[in-house]
Amino acid sequence: MSYLTQKTIKNKVSFSGVALHSGLNVNVTLKPAKENFGIVFKRIDLHSNNIVYPNFMNVTNTSLNTTIENEFGTKVSTIEHLMGALFGLGIDNALIEIDNVEVPILDGSAKIFIEKIISAGIDVSDSPIKIIKINKEVEYSDGERFISIKPSTLSLDIDFELKYKNEFIGKQRNKVKVYEDDLTDVFNSRTYCLFEDVEIIKKKGLAKGGSLENAIVVKDREILNPGGLRNNKEFVNHKILDCIGDLYTSGYRMIASVVCSQGGHYLTNKVLRKVFENKDNFSILEIKEKNLPHTLINRSLLKSIA
């Protein structure tokens, strides 16, 4: 059995909870899928035109979440934490049935997604995985915010930096090797916002389901959550989680080096669009075990599966 072959879940697994922005209760079920099926969302509350593919070209909103939409206007929003969990666990194929427009926020991280998918089991096939290999450096900037993606050898490295005027958050930076490091802190890190932004966000009709149970709220020099932070870089680690989930809208896992400062869903989507504009920027490789001495799946998570 090779971890360089395609994987799906052994048994279906369900999640239920409130959606962060709509405030609605939502049910999601992940089902096993055959080789080369990919990750596919299905809106089961709709009877037609209800398949939505989590591809970067289908991303229609990047404000406070990643929203995908098909040609008929059918949407699925806030997909990034679930996509990050699937990436981290090496799930190549799964049907995701959802009965509303937005994936439930759960605890604001990927922690519960990870735990439940592991409990459902991982089914490893005989079909080799495919990966995207970045061949040329591509950059995208928006004022002081920027993201770059360039070639790497056998890894996916993400170097992320935050700069906030808020003194509690301030400047945070972390660099991870996605396929080698223990990413527990990344997957456990929750979404967050500043207290002074809460009313602004709610006036836009968003964050109707937000609470201290699913988001960190920072007010001046303290956080309002009674349990405190889960790790000392939880803010930047959550941004790395978002980045991993958004990178998976490329369709495959990736070999690249990503550097981002003050970015988010918008910048990640923009740089992916720029990469795939030119075929010289990337290659899609079918990986044979003899060609790549690398698991392409997070080792700490593998221990949990074993």
C-alpha cells in the first residue's frame, strides 16, 4: 500500500453546525468516491444544476471566505477549512453533499473536520496521485500585500506574514513545510476578527453565526475568548490553513514555495489564476513511488490514521 496513490474516505462522515456568515444550520456529508473523481460539492437542497467544483476559476467571492459557483449560479461558500483538511489528510476523491449554501464553521478551524475524517478511515487505491509542480516564479501584489509562488524541490513551503496595527496581534510570521512538519497547530487555529470590525461585518449581512465558540475576537490588547489562544501563533497559523485550503482549488496538491505578506483568499486566488494563464508556469505530474521519495501527506496525520 502506497501513500503516493489516490485516497478517499472509507466510510461516509457527516458534520452539522451553524454557518458563520448566513447563521443557518447546515448539514454536510462526505462520501467515498472512485479514483480520479476529485473533490466535488453537491447541493442536495437543490434538484438540478447542483454540482459545484472547487476550482480556482469558479471562485466568485473572496471577501472573508472562499465562495465557489457554477455556471447556473449555484454557490457553496466558506469551503476553505474543509478543503484544507482534505489537503492535509491527502484525500484526492470525495463527494461532499451539503444542504445549504455555506459549509458550517464548527469551531472556526479544521480540527473537527480532521478528527472526524480520520475516524471514518482512509481508503488507499492503486491509482497514482497527480501533483502540480511550479516551474516559474509568479507574483501578485495589491499595495503592500503580496504573494509569490515559485519552484521547489520536493516540498510545499508556505512562508506567511501578518502585520496588524492592533498591538495584541502585531506582526506574526511562520513558515511551514506542509508535507513534513507537524501541522497540528495550523489545523487547530481558528478564524479571528477585531472587536471594532464586528459591527461593520454584521452591517454587511455577514457573521450572523459568529460567536466566541467559533472565532477569536480581539479587543485592544486582549482576546475576549475565555479559553485564550490555542497556540502562540494562532493568527498567522489560521492564515496558513486558509492558504492551504485555497491552494487545493488548483485541483491537486502542489510542489512549490509560497511567500505571502498580509494576504488572504483574494491574493491566493489571484496568484493561482496568474499561474495557470501560462502553461510554462507549471507541470502536472503523475507520481510514481520510485520517482519521488516523499509521502506528499503530512506525517503527523499519518500517525493518527495508522
